[in-house]
Amino acid sequence: MRFIPDNFPKELDELRVIFVAACPTGFVVQDESSGEDTEICFVALAGYTGGRGIYLFSVNENFEVIGDWFFDDIEEAMLAEQNYSGITKDDWKKIE
């Protein structure tokens, strides 16, 4: 089981991180930029301050964004991630 480290970034790709969750061990996806398989350690929900919509980021162990998807709201993004990786609403940690 993974834990969310205290030093998880408050910003990813210049967007403010709102929630983060640890992914199940061994969760592998294809890196959108390199095309290589990489293990995803975390998923994060991030957005622009005062902006509309939310980004769901797949994040590796080095806190690098491997993939991103845009959603209209947080609930929609959380549901999409639950359906994809099994992360539930209770697994998300709010980033202050």
C-alpha cells in the first residue's frame, strides 16, 4: 500500500493541486509523451485558481505528470478515476 508523502507538490504543470490519492501498487499506464509503460504512483486533481474545470493527472514516483484529462468538475473526475483504477472518494486527500 502506498502513502501520500508530506512533500507532495502543491502545484503540477502550473496548476494548483486540490486533491491527491495514492494508486494501487503495480498500476501501469502508457506515458503520453514517450509512449513507454510507466508505473503511476499517484493521481491528482488540479485546476487554475478561480478557473473552470479540473484536470486529473497521473503522476509517477518523481511527481512528474504522465497523463492528464480534463473534466467539468471534481465529482466527475473522481468518478472517472474510481471506474478506472478503483480509487474511491475516501482515498482522496485534500491538499491545503
